[in-house]
Amino acid sequence: MEDMLRALQGTTIASTRPPAFIKLAPNDDGSSLPAAFFEHPDTYIKHVGPDGRIRSWGFYPYIPRGQQGAGHEDIPYPMMRKMMHQMTYAPLNRSSQLLRPEDQFMNTILARRKRELKQVNLGDLTRRDYVLRIHMPVRNFHAHILTDYRDGTQYGPKVVQAISFCLRSLILFQNSGAIDMMHIDASGYDFLNEDDYCVAHVMDKVGDACQYEYDLGDHFRHDIIVERIVPLEESYGRVQVLGGSGICPMENGKGNDTWAKHIETLTKSGTPAARRGLLSEIYSMPNYTDRGWNKASKFDPDYFDLAEMTQAVMAALGTKLSYSPGAKTFKVPFVPEALLGPLSASKRKTTREVTMSPGDSFGFYEELKKDGRDSRRATACAACGNPNDLKACSGCGQRFYCGQACQKAHWKSTHKQECAMAKKQNASG
Ligand SMILES: [Zn+2]
Ligand SMILES: [Zn+2]
């Protein structure tokens, strides 16, 4: 701990002059806040990377690949700051009227960006289909952030704040409720609610790119690139998987670079023992355990099955497990919270979905499943993914469809049973 504190003091960014906008509590000298926080949020100069892209609202210098760990991308500094000051500021300190400096600064940034985005005229872009190149769909596991490279604006899962009292400790959960939200300070502090915006707000011409970061602790970072924008008369609104390559990296895989090293070990440089060890690690990860692959099967990093992927995307569109604040959380029974029920407080009706963790670990995953319907603005046709002209199922009112053909197809494949169950639930509650 003392070593960490010394390391922290060694990287202090706090300027000797007082901050221009934020207010610091008397015992907080602003150590390890980005230098931008000592400027005014309306006029601070954003850091631009050597590639011309802006990340994390422009707070941090862009750190080139291979030199990570040299700055604020490192988890310990924001974490240490959080530990040192979390009882100093509201809302954890009930007598304090002062919000965290991070929140004082971010609230201003977020409010301004919201106002600017309201002014944007998207024309017919909201109804056009996009051909995008994206990677790695993993549902409700870790939190994610989308970054607009043009100005560093970040979008993420809906805000839910919940406080869990467990014995003598008090934990504040922000945003999605995913466990890796504790690293949000290292990823840009806060984001806009992604449900309120569409692709055209972030990318409006061919060649535009944004970053999709999955897992705020491990940082699986991807570029999403606009390959083509389809003319309005050819835009059908369907979600379609056009192609792909490469199998999804393992959960908790420590980001792109580590995954690349793993692939290298498995296909080229690894000793048989190293490969065996790595394979059993990969197959024990939650996104692999349910694939029905056994440990003896040959691992193929280039594996991609278009039909399988299409089916997975369609299944995801047709489920309510994608309820964004209901991220999966891993629980071990001897942790007191496990007995208290869901940590993510929500006014909406939700059901706990518990998946036992297979294999040698004895915890379980908990995920919140929504019982009510999604808001029309943040949903899509349950059969094809089209977000346009949606009408709710007249039986249960919980599923949306873009037309009769989709409703019929989904009724046959899934919704007949689901609808009856939803109706029963509606009647009882
Ligand atoms: Zn449809
Ligand atoms: Zn229905």
C-alpha cells in the first residue's frame, strides 16, 4: 500500500495553481486528476493522438501501443484516488454538499455535449442502413464504451445508481452495474446514455470510425468503421451479419495484446504444456463453457461460422436479457451481497436470472432480466432488428415488430409461448 501511494505521488498532475472550475475538499490536493480538470470544462484543450483521434473526452495523452502502463490508462492511479477520497465527497459522505471533482467536471461536459447533439441535423441518416465492420459481440458481461474519435465523446449503458449496504462497508455502483464499472475513472469518468443516440450521431460518412471498448478493466478495443451507407430506397432496416473472421477472444482475456500473444502461443511458439494450460484456461471462460466444445478439441483462432453468428445475433435481438443495466455479475456465496439479491436497483420490474458457474469455481452469475417492455426508442424488431415503424404485439405489448411478416415468423419460432407467459405475468402483477 505504501509503495502504491509513493508511486501515486510520483505521478501527481496537480498543478500548483488552484483549479479554475472544480472545487476540491480541504483534504484533497487533486493528486492524479488529469491536468484538464484544472482548466475550465468549456475551454480546456483536448489531447489529440498522433493518429488525429481523440479518446476519453480528450483528458489523457494518447499512449501508443507497447507503452501502456505509463499513464492514466493504468488502473491503480484512479483507483487509489477513489479509495482516498470516496468518503470525502457526496453522495457517500452524507454531510458533504460537494460532488467529486470528477463529477463536477463531467456533469458540465455531459450537459454541454447533450445540448450540442440536440442541434445536430441528421436528415434521413437515421433511417438509412449502414454497413459496418465490428467485432466481438458479448452480451451483458462487462461494461462497454463507445468513443467518437472526432471529439472524444463517450457513450455507454444506461445510468443506474444503487447503493449496497453490506455489513459495515458501503459500495456505490454507477451506471450499468457491471463489476468493471469500478474502472470507469480510468476510461474517461462518465458517458452519455447510448440509448438516446444513433449511429448517425457518431459516424455520418464512409470511412468514419469510432472505438468500441469492451470490458473497462481488460480493454478489448475495436474500431468500428463505416464501409458504406446504403441509399434510403435500399434501406430495409434489417440487422444482417455479412461476414467475419476469427473466434471471439476469451472473457477476462486482458485485452487485444494479450489475446494476440495467446494466439501466438497456441499456433506457433508455445510448448505443448503451455498450450494445454492455456487451452484449459480458455475453455473455462464463460463465453466458451456453453459452446459444447470439449477440451480435447482442436482450437482454431480463425474459426468463424456465419450461420452460427447470424443465429446468435437473432437470438440476442429476440431476448430481453439484453436489458442494459442488468449486467452479469459474478457472485460467490460467502460474500454477503449474494444473499441480498440484485445490487442494481431498478424501478422497473426485473427478474433475477442465475446461472451456476460450471467447473471448478463455486460461484454463480446473476443477470437481471426485464419483465416489462423496452422503450420504443431503444428497441428493435424482435425478428429482424429493424428499428423503424415498430408496433407492439397486441397480446402482451412487450415485443415490437416492423411488420406482419416478422411478427408471424417470430410467433412461430419463439413468441407464442413467451406471449402467453407475459400475459399471465401482466395479469398477476
Ligand atoms: Zn422485422
Ligand atoms: Zn406478445
